[in-house]
Amino acid sequence: MKNFAKMMSLITLCMIVVPCSLFFAGAIELPLVKSIALFGTIVWFIFTPIWMSRQLPVDAAEVEI
């Protein structure tokens, strides 16, 4: 599952960067860039925490503040 999440995270990151670069080069229009980048951002925020989350140390639950 983590490998799939990493792959999707990379793909959606490309969905954010590539359309912006194409717009800068004059290849596509702004409304299309906004749509693709918005979709890529939403999906990136869904998949990235799956593989970037970290495990807390064992004693973290036992510490009282």
C-alpha cells in the first residue's frame, strides 16, 4: 500500500508542476491549469500522509505532561 501511495503522490505532484510549466511556456490556458492543479493538490493531500506518517516511540503514550 505504501508503494502505491508513493507512486500516486509522485504522479499528483507532477500534475501540479507540469501544467504550471506548460502554462508558463504558453502551451495551455489558465482555466485548464487551475483544474488540473486543484485536482492534483487534493489527491496529493490524500495519498501523501499515508506513506509519510511516522510511528511514535513506544514510551510516548506513557509520558504525562
